[in-house]
Amino acid sequence: ELQEAREAIEPVRNLTEKVTAQTKYKVTTMLEILDALEGKEAPAHGRDHTDPEPGQDLPPDILLMRGRALTFREKYAEARRVFHLVRNHPINRDRIWTDLAMYASINNEIAAGQFQLARTAIDAWDDDSPLLNRRTAANAMITAWHHYSVGDVVQSRQLVDTVLNLASKESSLGLRARPSVS
């Protein structure tokens, strides 16, 4: 719901002078994500909203937002590096951030057409992730894609039913729509 998101974030844009640098960075990165999703070009001056100030150490949540913006801009190699930074963050290695980074990385590789890298990331994530990976629509969707990508269409279709069921319970409209289009 891009219009609703833009209506919610735009009023905050005028308040960014009164907030912390990290909050300002979150707002500008969210605006960049919305611009990318709407197909708007990045600013011509070479720096988009997601570029950090030189020497700025960013926490994992902001790095994840930045990586997603880069994926939506089809800057897959840059997004790959950002997700790697989150997985190996020097200060905060909280498991939720590394799991979210792996999930975003998998989606980045699929969007980039790097299917072998995506399958390798899925295999690593399946073996290692205790948080996001179990009994969720996101996990079922990625597992269904993995089966489909290696030619196991029957198993993939069975998992699509699981995706739809879990996504309905999770109120995840995006994941409910994705298998319907596939």
C-alpha cells in the first residue's frame, strides 16, 4: 500500500531537523524505499537517501532498510554487501538481525537472478536459523521456491498451499498474493 505508506511518512519528513541522526536516516531510507517501489529515479546528484555520512556506523535495522532499498533499486551487488554487513555486524549480532539479513539476502539473490547463490543461502539458513525459519509463510515461500528452482514442482505446489494457509493466519497480504501470481 504505497500511497498509504507515503501519506504516513511524508508529514514526518518536515520534522527531521528535530530528531536524532538515526531517526532522520530511517525516515530518508523509508522515503527511498517508497521511491524505488514507485519506480522513481534516485537523485541525480549521485547520493541517494540511503547513503550514510562518511564514518557513520549504522545499526542493523537501518542497514537492513538500506539493503532493501538497494534491492528495490536493482543494485543487487551493493545490497549483497549491506546484508553481509548486518550478518557480521561488529557491535550487534542479535540473532533476529542476522536472520532478517539472511532472508533479505535470499530475496535479493532471487531478484538478481543469482539462483545458485539463493539456493546456497537457503541451505545455510535452513540449517542455522531458529527464529524466522520455522513455521512461517516466509519460510514456506522460500522453501517452495527452492523446490521449484531444482525442478521439484510437485513439492513446490504442496508448499504453496502451506504458504497461503500461514500467510492468511499471519495477515500477510503480500505473501498471500505472491503464490497466486506464480
